[in-house]
Amino acid sequence: MKTKNILLFMTISILIIGCASSRTVPPPPPPTSSGQPLTISQAPPDSTNTPTPPAYSQTSSPAQSYPITPLFYDFEDIPIPQEMDIINSESRVFHMGQFKAGVLVFKGRVEPNSLVDFFQVAMTKEKWQFKSGFRYNKSVLIFEKPPKNCVIIIYPKLFYTYLEIYVAPSQSRI
């Protein structure tokens, strides 16, 4: 009986400590229509599937910059919050000439709704056009930036929030 009480106490302690250490990402401020967009410097492709450090050329007001510097993985125009960790075993990217398509899967300890807010603002800054979507239990965001489309799926599971990013050619490129 004493052993069961100790195990119960340890389990509850781990849960409390784990939940207390979770972080949330505040969404970036809404874009303004007065400034020009940020440009990303072109970096050579990296085959190690590590994030490309963001290198911005600030051509507009400071309000246009990201408050928290995002990371860019295989797609140089899709920002990822630093709190999200890539799951290499579930991610696939296909290269065909200059075009890339595939899926990137991440997990992290962030609030799903703040992640939705982040992508709605950050993808617009990267010149993606929001097409449609829905949010809450499982959120789906659909963006278009010719000649490609991007579907972002965000959902909670146990102690983590999962993020799936699908990039595919537009119908005209198929």
C-alpha cells in the first residue's frame, strides 16, 4: 500500500512539473499595410534537414519584423516557431528541379490556438494567401502561393501540440 502511495505521489508530481514548464508562443502582431515585406536571404540548400537560420533584410518599419525569430526548414517561405521540434521520422520532402513538395511534422509544448494565430499572420508576411480553414479540436489552414499550396494541420495530443505542414504543387503544375 505504501508503495502505491509513493508511485501515485511521484506520478502526480511529474504531471504538475511537466504542465508548469510548458510554454506558449504569443502570436506575432498583425501586419500593417504601410511597410514592405521582409526578405529572406538565399542560403544554399542544406541536406541535413536542420533549420536554416533566419537572415532578414529589414526594409520596413520595426513593427513589420517577427517578435520571436522563427526557423525555416526545407521550405524557405514557411516560418516555424522555435518551440516546435521536427520529427524527422515522419517528415518527407521531395525535390524536383527547383520545386520542393512534401510534409514536415513537428511537436512542441504550445497552445494550439496560438499556433493557428502565428501561422495566420506569419504566412501572410511570407506572401501566402489564406484560402480557407477551421480551428479548434483539429485546426486546418489552407494557403496558396503560386505555384504551390500549403495545408497546415494543428492538433493536441497528450502533452504536446502536433503540427503537420503539407506543401504540394498547384493544380496548374501537376
